[in-house]
Amino acid sequence: MSFEFIAADLADRATRHLYRQQHLIEQSEAGRVKIAGHWYHNFSSNDYLGLAQSQALTQSVCDAAAVFSPGSGASPLVTGYTASHRQLEDYLCERLNRERVLLFNSGFSANQAVIQTLMRHGGVILADKLSHASMLDGALATKARLKRFAHNDVSHLKRLLRTSKQDTLVMTEGVFSMDGDKALIKDIATLATNAGAMLMLDDAHGFGVLGQTGAGTAEAEPLSQQVLPVLMATFGKAVGTSGAFLALSTQLHEYLLNFGRHYIYSTSMSPLMAQITLASLRLIEKQQWRRDKLQQNIRLFCQQALADGLPLSPSDTAIQPVIIGASEKTLKLAEFIRQQGFWVGAMRAPTVPEAAARLRVTLSAIHKESDIIELVHVIAKGLSHVR
């Protein structure tokens, strides 16, 4: 019988407590979700600023829907590139001080596009060990040789750069999605520049949150286009909508327009979604209170976790992992927490290393202080009860 591996692979996942399944969200509101008839405080969303459920953004949806089409109808090089897309691109160029921007339907697609296009002739890719799957998969699909440096280890990166004699792309993340720590981006950028390598940053979890106006890691550090030639960020997290973009020089922009297969052969982002995203970005720029409140909630969680003895990682971002180790115990702990009315993601291999399964607590500006404190108490109680 053909494809017998399918049943075998699924059975293996289940045996190792790594089986994945969807959870249907029946209803959602600020900081809460309804699943299988039960309401939970949601501490697993990437809606860091609470914009996805905000009244202001909902009103923007209604306003934009009366003017802009929900579908683009074509790829961007046919008839799918509209004034709505251009407005969003121009805004991002101004905010980030970049020459050009390309829009994508997902961060995964954007990463695949730029990596596979830039390295189509081969070369060397140096990626942080904890880089996102979309970056690593993109690298593996090229003719380039992929080498991974130890997480945030600039000494290791420096050694690899010394031995690289070909076109070299250095890749890392602004905020790492499973650990919540930040890249040592200034040091990495200096090394890449001095070695004549090109630096790429995936700022999916930094954009909207970091920086004086929420423009992300490139604003927080800051990093110019010359130092950071390839910047990718998504709209599906702090921005509260969907899609992604690449911020590039004019020359790189033109190169992807001509050789980037993911961009050329994909239907454009919805013009309506582009306008909703633009409205959200303007709210982020103006509503400093959202970032302030998020930072307050992060500090509160960390302080309470320290008081309750939770094993936290060195993260000062909205992503707060609680490393458990074994996948089975992590699942049991997540279920215990759900029974107390909280929904927290249980992250297991291959998303994280085999022996580093964890709870991934994500904080938002819309979380109540009392709920944050109660969540920490519940996790601490669960750690003492679950074996």
C-alpha cells in the first residue's frame, strides 16, 4: 500500500505526546476565548497590544469596507497592485526610513521569498540556531550552504564569518518566538557589515511593540537600511491584522519583483486588509498607552513569577516561556491550567528542542492585573501537583 508512512508517523507523534490538533474558537472578546463551550482567559495569543479586538480597529474595518475591495483579484504584477497597497507601503517606508516595501500574505511566505531569491545562485547562510522554521526551510530550499551559529553567540558567528568566502546572508530574529529574548542585533550587525555579509532580520514579534513609536527593532536600536538591508515583519501579531512585509533598498525591491517567485505567483493581499492594517499602524503610532500597559503587564508577570518561584527564562518581552522539559508533563500542566479557566499554549518538539517542552505565556495590553496574578498562582500550583 502506498504512503504507509502517514499512519506510522501520526502514531509516532501520538506515542511521544507530540500530536497536534486544532481548537475551534467559538467566540472571542478582549483577552478571552470560548472553546468547546467554555470561556478561558487567553494567554496564548500574539495580539500583544489588544488591537485585534479593539473597538477602534473594528470601526476602521467598517469604514474601509465601504470603499475598498475585499479581494485583489490577481497577483501584484498583473492587476493586483492597488492604491491601497501603495498607501500601506509608503507609510511603512516613511516610518522605517526605507526606500521600498513589498507586501506578502504571511511572514512565512515573505521569509521564503527573500531567502530563496537572494541565495538562488548559492553562497553561505549563517542563521541563529533558534531562527524561525520559515527561515530555516527557506535556507534549505536554496543552493546555499546553511550553517547555524549558537543562539545569540556572536563569537561563534564571528568565527563562521571568517571562514566564509562567498556571498553570505546572516539571519536572526528581533524577538525569538519561543524564548522571548532579543537578538544581540547591534553586535551581529557590526560583524555582518565588517565581513561584507548581508543582514536579514525577522522582526515578527518586535514590530509594533519595540521602539519609541512601535516601529520595532530597527527603530529601537536604531538600524539603518545600510546596516540592515533586509527587514521582515508581520501584521498578524502586535498589529492585529494579517500579512507581512519586506523593507528593502530599491535595488533589492526590483530584484524580488523580477525573481521572487513567492511574490510573482501569489495573489496580492486584500486591498481591504491593507487599509485595515494601515489604520492599525496609525493607532500604534498614536496610542503609546498600549505599549506602556503591555510593559506594565510584563513586569507584573515577572515579579509575581519570581515571588511564586516559577522557572522563568531571561525574557523581558511579552513572550514568557516556562520550561518544563518533558512533553507529557507539559500537556498535563496545560490541561490543569485550562481546568482553572486559563488557556496557555503547550509548546513541544519539533517547535522547541525535544527536552525543552514549555508553557508559552504571552501577555497583552488588555490583560487585567488580577488575571495575570491568578495565572501565576495557577501555574505554580500546577507545577506542584502535576507529575
